[in-house]
Amino acid sequence: FDGDADGEAGGDLSFTFYTKEADESGPMVLYSEPDVILGDENFDVEGVISLVFDEELDPASVTQEAISFTREGEEQIFEYLLTGFYDKSVLDIKLFEPLASLSDYTVTLSESITDTLGNPLNEAISVSLSTFNQHYSLITPIDYFTFTGEWWDPEGSGSTTGTIGSATNFGYSVNVYLPGSSPYASGKKSAYITYEWDTGAGAHLLREYVPNTSTPASVHFDTSYTMQCYVYGDASNNKFRFCIDEEMGGSWPNHEVSAWYIIDWEGWRLLEWELSDPEMMGSWIGNEILDGTNYRIDSFQMTWDTEIGETSGRIYLDNFRVIKRMPGVSIDEDMTDQMPALVSLHQNYPNPFNPETTVSFELPFSMHARLVVYDVMGREISELVNADLGSGVHKLEFNAGNFAAGVYLVRLETEMGSQVKRMLLLK
């Protein structure tokens, strides 16, 4: 070894390096949806709360106990997903059920959440939101991406151009999925598009195509629907859009597209194309007018922004569907709003508890009641009662001696609807 490069073996080799300053600061939110400061007064009842942090969070510190999701003080059943890319962390939070229309919610992250060096949040983080005055009257799935295997790789479409084929593909993931979309492991999946642009090409279009004989393309709809897909963005500043086939006289001669969405976010976000809105139309090889009788999915499409777009990246897709909305709250929500005056589930006592606690509830008249305990993944772990009961106060004991410490949900189901309380088991 010639350390000093004098042509002879031996000699010293010296080099200088510098270390970063010690990280003594807690993680900070770079941006969020809704905004941590401004909140949101028109939040979609199917929306996702997403927070992007400036550094990696310690996964062991991000727990159900460290997150609170409440509606006017009542704890809600939610799921979260923590992912990390490029030395940052993304925390997505969503209820298993739709949010209630015209309601106020608060999501709070406790100071117990830390970075990977153990530095905690400087203070608790709260995100406030109010939902819009609409509810979903119909949801028709197109593809929830649980390994259907019917989508082509982008290079299989002759319309795809300006990509690096060996680095551009379609696949499925069990690590990144839409939280709150399913209580079962089989439903915790998504699709992804990995891409790399050929910077020397004159045009750039990625067409993620599904054949017209596939299951997704068998779902037909008209312009009274809104197309939706949850997209996990890579903040690449590249562009994404929907493409549909248009039926006319029994054949499907045309392709129409939505306007481009700039992928300037990380984490899950609900994208939608209101098919009746001409302002949301884009331009490709159709007439830019939805004047057919029926429509079906053709593809997802992406393009490179040659000025500010990243040359490679990956996005994820989940819960692709068409929906209809109606103004006002749903019938179920109306019943839920009336429940506290009629049927009342009380907070368990003591809470926190170890290992026993009492759950009580009131019934205004005789009815069938079912009281069930779930874990935070939505799995039923104990049925406390399932019987016809008289009016008045009912008290039941729950012994969690065989369960792990953590958050549990107790749900009361009656003909008047359901109510949920959150319980904390300490050991």
C-alpha cells in the first residue's frame, strides 16, 4: 500500500472529515393536510390527515396512545401509517368510517413522539378540521388494488414515450397502503408506479393502461359521477391525470382525460375528477367534451415537468372508484346525532385501567343491545353482551388480563345506531 503516493510501498495516508452538529432538536412539521395552523373548514368526509416531518420519527414512539382523533371530545376509531423517504417521515391518519358531515374534529399528536435520537416534539401538535355539508350517497369501486394483476406495465402501451423502460414499472405494495381502508390484512395493499424519465427524449408520457376486457374496465358510469383515487405523492412536481374511454352508439371510439394534477405533496391525498365539470377537462386525443353515453377507465397517465420535475420517483394508488355525493348529512348521521339523548354509552371506569374496568350504558326502553371490544386494528376481541335488555342503566365488567397494553375501543350497537368509547389498558 503506497500511502503517500511516492511510488514505494508504505508511507502515511491522511484524510480530513467533518461531522454534523449534534441533533438536539425535536421533529418539526414541514407541511400538512389540513394545514396545522389554518386547519380546514371544508374537509372531505373521506379525507386523509397527512403530516410530513423534517426528519425520521422513531416508529416505537408513534403509537395509538400518542395520537388522539376526536369529534367534539368523543374518541374515534382510526388507523395511522408511518412511512419515511429521503430522511423525512410521513404520518397519514384516517378513520375506518367516513367522517360525519358538518362536524368538527381534532387530531392531536402528543409530545411523546420523538425522532430516531429520542428528541421529542417541542409541543403537542393539533390539527383542526370541519367537514363539508355533503355525504357520499354511492361509492362504486373500480379497483382497490389487492393484486388483481390486470394492469399492464407502462412500457406495454404504445402511447408511453420518454421513459427509461428498465426503471419504469407497475406493481403492488403491502408496506404503503391507505390507512383506515380495511380492518383486514388482505385489504392493506396498494398499487405503485415507479418511473424514470429519459431526459434526452422530446416528449414524455407514461400511460398506465388497463385492458378494456379487465375487471376495472367493466365498471361503467356516466357524467353524474365523480372519479376518485387516493394517490400517495412523491413531491416530484411531475404531473398525473385520469384517462377514460367514451362510449358512443355501442362502440368506444374516444379517449378523454382530466386536467393535470401537479404532484407537489408527500403522503396520501384524495384526487378527484368531477365528470360534469368542464373546467376539470384536459386535452389529449378526444374532443375535450364528455358527450358520450357511458364511460370506463382507460389509464392513469403521468408526464415530466422538464423545468422543475424530478427525473425519477414512485407514486402509490389506492381505493380507485366513482362516487356520488348529496348535500346534507346522511340518514345514519341524523340517527347518530340523536343517539346521546336516547341511548348513551358512558366512558369506562377506571380509565386507564389494569386489568379490569366497568363499562356502563343507558337504554331509554327495551331493545336488543350488543357491546363489543375491539383492538385498534378493528378486530373484535371480546363480546360483553348480545341480548335483549330492559330500559335503564346496564353495567358490565371487562377483564383485559390476557391482552397487551394499549388502546381498545368499546362499541355499543342498538337499533338506534352505535357509539364508541376509547379505553386505555396499562400494564
